[in-house]
Amino acid sequence: MSSAITEIKAPWLEHYGEVPFHLDYPRCTMLEMVEEVAGRYPELEAYSFLGKGASYKKMVEQIHQCARAFRALGIREGDRVTLCLPNSPQAVVSFYALNAIGAVANMIHPLSGQKEIAFYLKDSGSAAAVTLDQFYGKFAAIRQEAELPRLIITSVKDALGGVKKVGYALTEGRKIPPLPADADMVLWKDFLAGAEGWTGEYRAARGAGDPAAILYSGGTTGTTKGILLSNLNFNALARQIDAMSHCFQPGRTMLAVMPMFHGFGLGVCIHSMLANGGRCLLVPRFNAASYARLLKKERPNYIAGVPTLYEAILRQPDMQNIDLSCLLGVFSGGDSLSIELKKKFDKFLAEHNASVQIREGYGTTECVTASCLTPYHTSREGSIGFPFPDTYYKIVKPETTEELPYGEEGEICLSGPTVMIEYVNHPQETADTLKVHADGRTWLHTGDLGTMDADGYIYFRQRMKRMIVSSGYNIYPSQLENVIDSHEKVFMSCVIGVPDELKIQKVKAFVMLAPGVEPGEEIRQELLEHCRLHIARYAMPYDIEFRDQLPKTLVGKVAYKILEEQELLRIRQEKEAAELEQEGVPARQF
């Protein structure tokens, strides 16, 4: 161990329990780590999708077929390929196939708006994209602008068999517009058939430090940026999750509902499971009722999700008589888990025969996902737990590298094997975020405020950067404002997050209309339709409020904090008025 490392304060080590702090990390690619597991457990089921599964042996065969197909299509080592897919076999197989040939998987949300897709394609320099037939229209509309040379189209039915394939074609499939006969695209079955025409070498000689994936987040400025992550980043996470969870075993099932474009879904629910011999129950989209049915039918051992998922479970009537004794790990991340929600869900778990409590994690996409977790054997109210093995945390004075004493609030910084390579195309923000401190280590400055107590427990306080988090999704106000402001009838806009019991926050837009344009329901609907075209569904404003003027700071910027305060006051007054009415006091007397 170097002297630089020994000088770092790590008080949590005295309370680490049986978890080893130092681990050995494989110096290989993600696929090679999964292949090693497949060699030991070839007949274990690797994934299941809507009733159809594949063993580890079968999955690896599918991955190699897909890898040859990508090479036959012209994809080479170092190319970037966008995967715009829900949790599905095609997403899993394509992700690892790209890893096999040394290409980089650019993971994006299937519900992204057209303009967002165009940005992701151009920003990553994608040589190809894979998406569902139902999203073909969005890609066709921006294909020329994004300079996308190859487009592969698949369908949910491509992953189904027998009766379910027919049933899908007769129900959900009928809602999807037919693909144009002359469309410049490759259908999934034809794409895979192309593998037979590739007889040369297709695997690339890649290592642990080589780039493997791009995930999108806001960085420290709240502007969307591609985060370049390595094989080591994901493989180290898999080893850390295995050690920190204290409950993973080959053959056990994860209900994988968190999406693969998100570090939580890709890193924890998919790769960490497959790299440790687990079974991924792939869920293409979350629905509280169907989720309850899956819990009853499949009896998974692990569930992971954002706080709103657990809130939805508590509200679901079908969950009342469920037996949850199957659960060995329940993990929350992607957003702050309130103390009250944790108490409610822990009580729910105990009442339904579970022997575990919910464990909260914290992390950023800049380190794939979680890098800190409530320990298996101890906890403190309000704490997000201890850092992962080989991961160090410190609290520094904001905008400096000066470490603060225990208990003082400052910026959370972390250092470890899961920290990103860089922000794609943003060298200055990379330099501003990854800083070498006096101890000789490179530290990731998260842009989040928190504290650490004398025993090493970490406490998250709030985000320094201006960002809205709704149902675990990061939403960047400046992007939404750019979309709204692009409408010819808008003069200026400001977007804020409004507290919401279910989503944590929801989006509200304040709009100053162009001179001569009168506010009203017609223009409101026109703006909402404009937003639907360019903004992902989860980021859509729930309300648009028209203002003659927007508050300004002394330097002339829109004072979004004033709008947030005004909205909080309005919500509080409405709540008080409702409470008075319940007590029999007429609303007019309020």
C-alpha cells in the first residue's frame, strides 16, 4: 500500500464488519468476466424476458453471433454504437457484443425526444444505432441531421417465442405503425443472419482500462454530457457489489426493472448480476400492478429501484397478501430515500415475512452508479452508509481541495476504481471534476453536499448543481428551457422542480410569451405539444404558468430560486387552506 493511501482518513474501516476493504479486480473486459462465469455455470439461467429465458451458455453464443453481425455490418474497434432499447435480450446481447469487438456502447433512453436523440448520436459520433420498431419514426426524422450511417431495427416480438410472439403481434404489435418498405435500415433477423458472412477474426484485444460504455448525466454544471466508462469501472463495481451486499450467490434472481441506459440498471441490475452468476429478470417498463405480479410469480431474491418504486409498491393493493420471505437484498438508489419512506417500507417488509430491510446507496454516473451503501450489519438514521471496498470519501470545502473536519458540511469527493475516464468532448469540465489532491490521488468532485461523522458514516444533504430529479431521472432545466424558448411564441422561460409525494419532484415551466401573444389554454396546449415532440416523457412539464415578467438577479439572470420559493409558498398555503376546510372553516375566511 502506498504512503499516499495510508494518509487518507478512513474511519469506516473500524466498522466494516466481514466485508474486505481491498479486493482483486480482473484485468479483462466485461464480456471476458461474464464468459468466465459462463464457463463455471453454463446451465444456470442468465436472463428471462416475458417468460422466455437463456442459459449462460446460450447467452454467450448469442453474444458472439451478434458480435460477428456487428463486424459484418462494418462496425470496428473503437466505433461508438447507440443502443436505444428497453431492458430486453437484444439490449443485453448487443451491449456485450460491442464489448467483444472493442466498440463502445452509447446507452440512451428509449423515450428520448427527437432532438435529444439527435444530440446523443452526434455527440457520441455513433457509427450505428439499434432501436425498436416503435421508435423508428423518431430516428427517421433526425437521421440526416445526426449523420447516422446505419440503423438496426428490432421488435419486442423478436425476443418472444411461440404463443407469446403471436399474442404480441395481435395486441401491442398492431399499435405500431408498419415500417416503410423502402426504409434505409436493417431488420434484427437480417442483421443476425449477416453473422454467417463474417469468417475472419472479430474479437478485439482490449483490456481493463479501455473504454466500454457512454452513459449520460449532467456533470457539475447540469448540462448533459456523455460519461466515458471503462471495463474496469464496471468489473470493479461487480466485485464491490458482491462483497458489499453480503448476500449475492450464483443462481439467485434480480428483478431488473431499472433501465439499462442508467448506471444503476446497467451496473447493478445487469452486469453485477451476470458477472457473479445471477439471473436477470428483464422488465422492459415499470408498472406497479405488473411488478406486483412478478414479485408473486417469480419470487426474486433481490430488488433494486429508486424511492418512487418503493412508494408505488406501498400504494399497490395487490401487494397486501404477498409473501416476501424470498428477498435477500432490497436496494434503493438514484435519489434520496426519505427517513419516513424507509420506515414505512421496512415495516412493510417485516409484515410480509422479509428478513431484510431496505439498504440505501449513493453514487453518481461518473462512477457508474453507487459507491456507498448502508452496511449489511449496521445503520444510522439518515446515513447513506459506508464507501465500497477500495473507495475513499472525503468532504471538502466547496470549490477547493481543502478537507473539512468530521461533521462539517461540504462537497462530497470520492476516489476509487469505478471513477470515469472523462466527459466526452468536454476536457475542461473533466479537469474541473477530476482533481489530483495533495495526497496524490485523483478525486471525483461530485457537486453534492454532505457530511461525514467520526465513525465514517456518510450523509447526503443536497445537490449543489441545478438539477431536477424526478422518479430517479436527472432532468436539466437549461435543456428544457432551450426547447421551450425555441417556440416562436415564447420570449423567455424558466423551469423548476416542484416537490411531489410520489416522484420526489415534478417539472413546472414559467413562461413569458412574445409581445402580442395572449396567454390562454390554446397556447398552453400548443407549447405542451411542442415539448412532447422534443422532450422525453419523464421530463415533460406537468404545468405551464404564464408570467408577464420573470424575477431577475442583480446581474440580470432569471432568479429561479425565487420561483422555487414562490411555488413552495403556494403549495403550503393551499395545504393550509385544505386543512382549514376540513375543520369546517370556509375557504374564503383563509
